[in-house]
Amino acid sequence: MVFLRSFQPQEGEPRIASRTHYLRPPVMGDFPAWARLREDSRNFLQPWEPIWPADDLTRAAFRRRLRRYAEEWRDGRTLPLFLFQAGSDRLLGGLTVSNIRRGVSQAATLGYWMGAPNAGQGHMSAGVRLILPYCFDTLGLNRVEAACLPSNGPSIHLLEKAGFQREGYARNYLLINGLWQDHILFACQRQDHLDALSNRPYSVGGNLKDIL
């Protein structure tokens, strides 16, 4: 079993890939594509995210973001990843495995975002299907948790299709778009994900119109 603490960050690594998609940590060279995609997706994303800082899409802010990611990665707390389409290397969105807890917990929290032009095409489903085996097999986690606004139907569907189970309801859980908002709490263990895969007729990268 390999724990995140034993990793030494190398630019662009680890790379987690399937035939149709791949995940890797962001690098400075991603800034133009990232800033353009986030700006084009501003209205699409802001209802589901914390308020963006005024300088959020600047090169300096992106550089600070990467420094913070590198520090949290070295400390074994966070694994930030961008999601790309294989072949075209087009940036689609991002996933982050954060709040990694060791000891008797061996758990983490999964968050994700998808660019507006790429939503509803199964890309994030493919990304989640890539990251979950990595969480269980490489990071040695026992469970991956996620939280979702009750009004975010596509995200709820995405999590349930990947094997996440509803475990609770948290009032005023996170400060989203300037408001403290309730969230549905989900969690997934290895067998949950395997069971979900065995019960579904599509493959990684399939065109799922009803999923982010």
C-alpha cells in the first residue's frame, strides 16, 4: 500500500489515464486554457462554488494556487488534478482529492468542476471512474466522501452512478455562492464502486447526456 506522504511531486505527475481521458496535476503551462475555460464557464459554475476572488483568473493567482497545491501534496493532504480529453489534450475540468485523513480513518473528500462547454457529455463520469480506483488502490483509502447541493440533480446522479451512497444531510454545510447552504453527504467504498461498475452497461468515456 502506497500512501500519499511517500510521493514527491513531479511536474505533471501522477498521470492517470484511460483510452479516452486522463488526469494529471495542473502545471503553469495550463494557465491560458484554465483561465479561458473558467471565464467561459463563470455563470455555469458560480451557483455551485464559493465566491471567486476578484483576481481569481489572473496568472499570479494561478501561480499561488499551484504553490498551495504543491505544499498540500507534499504534506499528504490534497491531490489536485485536471481532466483532459485524450488525443486532443483539451482541458475539460478538474477533480480534487482533499482533506486526506490517515490513521484509523483513511478517508478523503472528492470535489470536481466541469467547464460549461463540456457538460452533459459523460466526461466527469469518466474522470470519477479514473480517480476512484487510484484512491483505493494507490492512496490506500478506505472511503471517499463527497457533498452535493440538494438542487444539483446532475451531480447527485453522477455520484450515485459511480457507487456513492447517501449517508446524511448537513444543514448550512458550506458557504456556496455567498450563502451557507445545506448539502447531501455521500460516501463510496471500494466495493460500492465495483458494484456500480458491474451493474452499468456503459464504458469509461461513454456519452452520458444526463451526467456532468
